[in-house]
Amino acid sequence: MSRLLLAAALAAQSPAEAPPELKPFLESCKAAGERLWGHSLCAPVVIVDPATGKHRTSQPAPPEPLPKMRANTAIKWGGEDWIMVLAPLPKGAAGLDMLFHEAWHVRQKSLGYPANASVAGHLDDPTNRYLMRLEWAALENALKTTGAVQRRHVAQALAFRRQRLARKEGAGASEAAQMRHEGMASYTGARLSGAPVQRALEALQGGAKRPSLGRSFAYVNGPAWGLLLDRYRPGWHKAGAAGDLPDLMPIQAAALARADDYGGTAVLAEETLSYVDRERRIRTAMAATTAANGLRLPLRQMSMDFDPNRVLSGPDGSSLYEKITLSDRWGKIAVNGTPLRMAPDFSAAYAPWPLPEGALELGVGWKVEERSGQPVLVEPGS
């Protein structure tokens, strides 16, 4: 087929040929995005079966292979920004939430919210997790009420947050960075899902099940704070990337944080118990991935897909990923249950050695050699 005929054939394919489960998103992404952000949130979508790699697209696929990443995420494919979602796509509000969440990531830089990979490591501390859960309880009550009662719950949520941020220098900055990244995406997804309050409440109620909050708390906080700001400060989100969402609330934090009103004693007991297991996992991961014991993987052109609920913070500022796929010039590593440690400056990752069979796929010419009993990654031609 000539290039001209091929181009005509591709142009003849219409959005109606897209996977039917994408229809609600494709029909609303332009108008909904313009109402909320003043900018369309439309983007091509690929639905991928994570087991087989088979995929379906909302428009003709580029000629090059689909990137190897398998996640709900934003990707570059064929020089264009795409939304990738894993099959099966949830039905109803949950599916729209997911699509608009990733659509926001596609557009976030142009909307004034640069991406970042910060980790709020202080949230692995049991007292800070306890205070975060009390903030969530107050936000849940705020979303379920109105008027003066709602304002009192918002004031309590702000009081728990103030107490938490006062415990660690830099905590406010690291939380704000995540809220401007995943928090804003999660707010956008919930807001445009067709059931915003329901989605925000589901996030709050499921927050306690997240084993680590340093890289996942904003998925919980974002929708609630965003919807409440819609009530008290309409148009707040168009201000750009400065500050954290709670800082924009035109309500003062309560003078006294009333933990007993939100089941504080039971929450503290739960978090104290879970802390013991979390610390054990951190110690084990750090010991297995030291510069002396682990395989050093330099990072220059990395891309990664990870479970944000399984990211812990090491005492040196490292991020410990318990489930991640990481790619760079040397190839790809995929671990699930085996820790991978990322240096605080993202210059290198460290993996335990030896790795499980199949975890490391090296590119052509790359190899691992044992030198003085330590694994060393060797570049082609070295």
C-alpha cells in the first residue's frame, strides 16, 4: 500500500472505532477539561493487558512498538503523549476517574504543575501516620456535612496537619510537592468522574490500608481538599504550582486538635503495631542494597513504573521500592518483593545480589562481573 493510501486509511478511522469503554471519556474530555482547567484534557488512550501485552487504542497506533512500561500512567509513543491504562478498565465513575487522572498528568506541565518524584519520608513515622489518618477522618466528616459543622471539621483537619508538619523540618515542602503532582491529578480524576464526593470518600476510607504513605498519601488527600476548596475558594486550582492545597483554605486551623473525636486512641494503637513491621522491612532492604552488597545501576536516562503504596524511606534519604520496573541504557530490572534502593539524588539504584532469575534484562554488550566478591555492572567495550 502506498504511503498516501495508508495515510488515507488511517485518517478514515474514527473515534467510534475506539474501545467502547473509552466512549464516556472521549466524549467529555474536551468540554470537561475546558470547564475545569480552561484546557482540553483529551489525549489518545491505549488499554493494555498487563499479562499478554495485547492492546487496543482510541486512535490508530504509531508504527513503533508500544513502550514496555505496563501501568496506569502517561507515556510518550510515536512522539505523542498518550494515556496508558491497564485492562480491564474499571466501569463507571472509577474508570472515568482513572482516565482523567492520567489525562491531567499528560497536561500538567502546560497547566503550571511540573512533575516531580519527591517522597514524603516523614510519613513512615507512626505518629505522623496517626496524625495523617486523623486528618483523613476530619476530612471525611467535612465531606459528609455542611455549614458550620463542615467548617469545624475542616478546622480540625488543618489542626492535625499543622501538628504533623511541626514535627519534621521540610515536611511541608515534601507534602506540597506530592500534592501538586499526584494530589492534583487525583482531584481532577475525582472531580470529573461523575461521582466526585463518592470517589473522594472512597479514597479517604481506603487510606489506612496503604502500607506506606510517603509516595501515596496525595492520592487520598487530593480529592478531599480539592472538593472542599471548590466550596470555599472557587477557581483555586488555576493559580498554578505555588503552595499546598490546604494552605489555600480560607479557614483557620482549630486551636486544639481533638483526636478523641476521631477515634484517636484506636488509630494510634494500630499505627504503633504496623511500625514494627515497617522498620524491619526498611532495615532488611537497606542491608541488602548497600554499596558493598548490592549491584549499582547508574541512572542517566531512566524511566520507571512502581507501586506508590510500596515505597519506603531509608534513614539516609534513599527511596526503597518493593515493586518497581526500572529501565535505563543498561536494560531493565523488575522486582516484586525484592527491594530496590534509589539514591537520594537519583544518580543510581542499588539491587540485592544475586537477583531472582529473570529480574534483570541487560542490553546488548552489558554484563555483570564479580570483582573481589562484589558485582560490578560493565558497559560495552569496557
